Amino acid sequence: MSDIEKYRRAAVIVQSGLIFAFKELHRDFGDKTIGQVCRSVDEFLAREVSHCYKAVEEKGIALPTEISKNDFVSGVAPEEADIFQGGVIGEGDVVKVALGVYIDGYTVQAAHTVIVRERVPQEPWTGFDADTAIAAYLANEAVISLLSICLSGSHPLAGSGPVSGSRVRAVVDSIAKTYNCEVVAGSTVRKIKQFVAGQKTVHERNAKAVEWFEETPIKGYTEADNFLFEAGDAVLIDLNVASLKNAEGRIKLVEFNGSGNALEKPTVYARDHTVAYALKTSNARALLAKANRQSVYPFKLSYLTSDERELRSLRLGLNECVQRRLLVAYPRLQAQFVPLSKKQGVPVNVAREMTTVVLIPGAKSASGFPELLRLGGGRQFPPSWTHSELALADEDAAALLNARAEKFAAVRFIEVTGRVSEGEEAAAAASAMDIE
């Protein structure tokens, strides 16, 4: 089994998981909570992974299913016992579904955003949320097109120069600026490799990653951007975008820990295998023993046991494990727009598009041509039907998007698609809130 085949198989499961998630959200519109849908999708992913490559032991969920609506950015993956279940979806909600799978350490993650419409709309969605969704979608597509330049000297845009980290940042920031948006901190375009896909607890030396932070350097780029993407790379593109609402200000992230007196801990954690400590309580030691058997990917405590009594016991050991940095939390994050004239921020909706691509040189492809293998998103997940009064003015970004739309012989674009298990009904459900 080649690494490409493992990527492909993981991608089929991820794409199928996204289809399943949107089908569940549509079928139980306004009924099931987000937490219920997250758990259903996790069960689906776990079942699909268990059925593939029986000889491979290192396989599983790389990113617990997150369904974040409106101003929630990430980390919304409720456990059954949690008070906060993420709410239910309704008309006009900006809903992001994110998930991931790994097979033998080859990791595929994907996310897609829809603006929920209860019925088939007669008019496109407009306003700040439309601008946000368009910016995230176009930025993601532009980066994919930009990366394809690495594969061939005959590429129509090959004369524009090498694909550097700083160039990627410039394209993404330009598109966001066109739609009066800002790229949210935590967004990244990074090279990935076996077992290393941007996890918080994997301390990668000399990581090749474009990362966005709340405090953007004045020059618009960092020294870390000074690297090149090349043929043979696997790349994770994860972009979160929020509207600046036609005002001067910035986007900041705040951690959500429940509302009122119902304070709750995060539900997603990862084991930092570089940290060791002699824990005092038996509950913490039991939790650590189970966490040590996990891979390097984030997990929920419910992944460790199906026994409710044992799960309650493990939760009692959580504080000590987190305090000693043995486990690192993935917090639930919300976005706020903070005007320059004020200190207090207001919630702002976020759109997220995430995909994984592999840049396959012609010498290693089955066709003999250079191939850009897209492992998440694509034609099965078109953008929501939206309209913006703003238009893309950046010529470089426009050229990338036009090149992506045109077919040319220099590079072949290949998309891995998900399975539709229940015929056309599931495909229709996946796109019912996402009409092109």
C-alpha cells in the first residue's frame, strides 16, 4: 500500500463523513442538537475506519467532529453528558463542519461552511455573512490553484515565480481584504507528513507553515514564511475568515467555557507525549494510562471507554492531567469584532474552509502527468448560494481562480469523492443547505 493510496482511502471516509453530517443536519433540522449530530458522525467515521486496511493498527479519527455555528470557530464537539450541546441549527446560521481521519499516520482533514436555508431559496443570501463565506471559499480555491504551480514548468502561471509561504499569505490576505474580512488567528497553510498534521502537541522542528495570529506583523508576513512549497508535498489548508463589518477594527478569539453558572471544560484533548509526571490521584493515573494508548491525534474522553461509570471516573482525573500539561485542551473558541474606538468586542460570524492536498509529480503519478490530488471538499461541497456587491480586484488572485476554472494539460486536478450510501437522497440532503 502506497502512501497515496492511504491518503485516498482516508479521504473517501472524510468526504463520506461530511456528506453524512450535512444529511443528518438537514434531516433533523431544528430538532437534533449539534452535539447529537457530532456523536453520530464520529460513530460513522470510527465504523468506516475500522473496516479498512485490517493489517494497519495506527488508524482512527484525526479530528473529532466539530460543528460550529455562527461566531464559534472551533472546538464544539459536545459529549453526551455536557450541558452545552451547541444548540440546534436554524435559518441563516453559518454552520461549519470539520473532521479528520488518519490511516497509518497519513492524515486527511476537511471542513466546509454552509449558510442554512430551511427551504429552497428564491434569492441568494447577501450581507456580511455572504461576504465572509465567499472570501473563505475563494481563498481556499486560490491557494489550491497556487500550489499547482509547483508541479510543472508548463503551468500557465509558471512564469509568476516560485510558490513561497509569503506568496500564499499575500493571496489569502488580499482576497479577505477585498470582501472587508480578516483571516482569523489559528488559520494555517502548512506542509504535513506522516503523523504530523498540525496537532498542538506535536512539536515539529522547522515546521513549514504559514500561520495567522491576532497580532499581525506590520510587514504582513513573518520570517517563518520564507520557505517554498514543492512537488511531493502534502499540504493542509485551513482558513477561517470573519467580516470587519465595513469598520476599522480587529478580530479576536475568546474561549467559551459555558454560560452563567454552567461552566464546562473543553471536550477535545491531546496527549503531549514529551511530558512525564508522577500523578497523585488514581483517577488521573487511570486517565493517563488510557491516553498513553492513544496516538498523537486529539480525542474525546468518550473515545477511551464506553462504560459510563468509568467515564465519570476518568473525568475526575482530568484537572490534574491538564494542570501537569500531560493533556492539552482544544478550547471552544468564539470570534469577536473589536472596533478601534472600543475595548469591548461583539460576536462576529466565521466561515471555515479546510482541505488537504497532495502534490504528486509526474514521475510518481499513475497517469504520468503531474497531479494535484484534492482530498477534501470540491464539487461535492459547492459554496452556498450567496451574492456580494464586492468584486475581486487583485489581478494575481483573479488569475489563480481563472486558472483553477480552466482545464489545461500541464497539471491534472483530481478530487477524491465520498460515498453516498443512500442513493441520491443523501446527496440532495448534503446540498440542500448549500445551493449553488
